[in-house]
Amino acid sequence: MSATIGFIGTGLIGAPMVERLLESGRSVVVWNRSPEKLAPLLAAGATAAGSMQELAQQVDIVCTCLTDTGAVEDVLFADNGIARVMRTGQLLVDLSSIAPDATQRMAERLAAESGARWIDAPVSGGVPAARAGRLIIFAGGDADDIARAAPVFDALSQRVTHMGGNGAGQLAKSCNQQIVACNLMVIAEMLAFAEKSGVDASKLPAALAGGFADSLPLQIFGPRMAAGIDTPRLGAVGTFRKDIEQVGRLAHEVGALIPVTRAAIERYREALVHADIGADGDASRLIRLTRGVS
């Protein structure tokens, strides 16, 4: 019997994940605080639940893909949270990017209160990889539980790496975001430098492809930065700021030195209050910090 999957958090990257699950033949139940946002997913074959708890009661695996640690905690442990109705052995697969230490605490609480099992499974690859089922997943939790989550992982990812116990997947994602967030800021500075030096910046992503300077962020965001394109949004500045601020906190707690990352943190703080960037702006707008556009 195939597993039924529930999905809470059908936003920028959650929606294409649901679409991919449906395309792969999975049965998916969805819920969103704004029901009208579910229309495209329902048209694609998903089933809507009347509440988060109703969703959790109907499915074998509950997936969450939410904005931050607080949102995940609310979905699980608020008065109407799903932990109240989850059952022994049921899987919670958290695809969000949240705090590793909070993940470990919540996993322990979920197990104690309901007997359900937690897998932290943050992803990398962005919206294009989500649509193609080519995400990279960093998994934290029990190896047997991760194997049982195959109906989700096989549809969404090209690779799942078991990093360790609960929280280890989120810590690996923090390492990933440390590189990505710093890389995006340097890409923005590089393109602005090229423009001021008289080089056609629009040619640089293709020119650098395959060399040591190449990266997916360069190929995805570089052309958008050079052309001044910021829609559709592929990654919010506020999300990268949240992730890199978390790296700063975790590094401080373990005594790791991250001077380059801390410089990037300050630049993301500037981007959040920049008149033409802001938390909701696409990361392609980061070039405006260096161009001086306001």
C-alpha cells in the first residue's frame, strides 16, 4: 500500500514540491491558511484538508515546508497544532530551513507527546530543482525513518545524505547557506565591478561557466542581476538573511571564527533596509547595494 503524504507550507518552494509529488504518482493532502492559494494544486490532483489536524489524521507522512523555526513550532505545538493528533510511528518530514538546536528539542518533544518520528530534511537547489525533482536533501534522524520517507525523497531529490541524528540535517543546511549567501553577495559585487570597469556583465555567467568561479547561484541569479530582472522571485533576501544570521549565532556558540561570513551578515542587514531591496525582494536585487541604485 502506497503512503499518503500530507503537505503544510505551499509557498515559493513548497508548491513545486507538491506538484512534483503529484507528478510522481503520490497521493497528497494539502492545507494552507489561505485556501485560495491551493487552487492550482487542487487542479493538479491534490486533496484539501479542512485543518492542519485533519490533514495529520489522514496521512502516513506529514511534510512541512515553512518560513522559520517559529512557524514550524506553531504548526506542531500550538493549541491547534498537529502534534496533538499525530500517532506512534507516523513520520514528520520537515523540509524547512530552521535552527538545528530547536529541531532537536522539537523532535524529542514530538516523540514524547505522540510517539511520532521526526526527520529534519532541509533542501538545496531552489525552485528550479524543486520543479525538476532534483533537490539535494540533508537528512537528520534515524536511518530507518529516513528509509521509510522514500516516497517523499525519491520524488523530490537527486540525493539524500544522512548527516546524523535530529538537528544534523539542519546544521548541514546552515553550512550550505553560509556558502550560498556569501556567494550571492560576492556575485553581486563582481558584476557591479565589471560594469564599472566597462565589461559586459551580462556575458560573465556564461564566460565563467565550467571554471573554478562557476556555481549554480551564478548561473541562476547572475543573469538576472546583470539584466535587472527580479521577477518571478526565486529566493527572498530576507530568507538568506535569516539563514546567515543563524550561522552567525551557531558559530558564536561553538567558538568558530567566520570573519567573511560576518561581513556578509552586515551587508544583508543593509539590504533589508535598502529602499529598493527589502526582505521580500529577490536576491537578484543584491546588486543594487553595490550599484548604488535607490
